Amino acid sequence: MSQSSVPYKVLCVCLGNICRSPTAEVVLQQHIDKAGLNIMVDSAGTSNYHPNQPPDARSQKYAREQGYDLSHLRARQIQAQDFEQFDLILAMDHENLGNIELLMRQSDKTLKQGSVRAHLALMSQHDLDFPQQAIPDPYYGDAKDFERVIRQCESSSQAWIRYWQKYDFKA
């Protein structure tokens, strides 16, 4: 990783792209912007359950209460081209990580030889408060589950910022 005028690109991925990954996208981008790093964040889901739908109303509510606006986002499914366009893909849980790894292997066979540049990791890869822990899916949960997603995304985002600050990602 080195300094460049081209931003480093990160994709946050969960199952449906309406709860965890859009929250992670906005939280991570806000922390990146505050730190002045040259990093762009997007999100997607491994499934196509909610194409072009806004984030879950509960995710928006709890994010808004913490100062994050998810309203402009729309769900999309991860695609083969994402492995060419993103430098890092962050999975919200271990099952998503496995599904992304499988899709990446399948995509590598259909994409131009050597064009896959994405590295894969858990959102909590460097998080000391939630080490290697899944961000639990709050969809069938209650308020505390959505609040935990925010807390864990904030903690993991701060961990990634500390990690990236070891390199030169200044905007």
C-alpha cells in the first residue's frame, strides 16, 4: 500500500446489504474522512434479496441516532468485477467471508488473468475490542442488536484507521 492520487477502495459485505454492510460503509467512511485518508468505501451483499432497496429502517434509525446517515444508500449484490475494482473486501461475518472467498475463486476463472486485486478480511480483523468476531446480523433482532452493529462498526473502523495510518493514505 502506498500513497497515490487514486483512492484505496474498500467494499463492506454482509448477506443482504440492508443492515450491517451499509452501516459499516457509512461508519468507516466517516472515520476515514475524519482521519484524512485517501480511501473510498462501498457496500454490497452476497445475496440479491433486496436489490436497489434502502437500508432497513431500523438500521437507519439507530445509525441516525449516532450521527450516521444511511438514507442515500441502496442495496446491491457483490459482482465479479468487484474483485478487480476493490483493494480490500471486508466481510461482516465468517459465513460471508467463506461465501466471498468462493465467489472470488469462481470469478477468478471468468475474469482476465491476474485482474483480481482484492484482499479479503473480516471487518473485525484488527479490532482489539471485538477480535475476529462476527458482526451479528440484527435483522431478526431488537434495538440492542442494531445498537451493537453501530458499536462494533465504530470499534472496527477505528482499528482499520490505526492499521492504515501505518501507511501513507493521506488525501
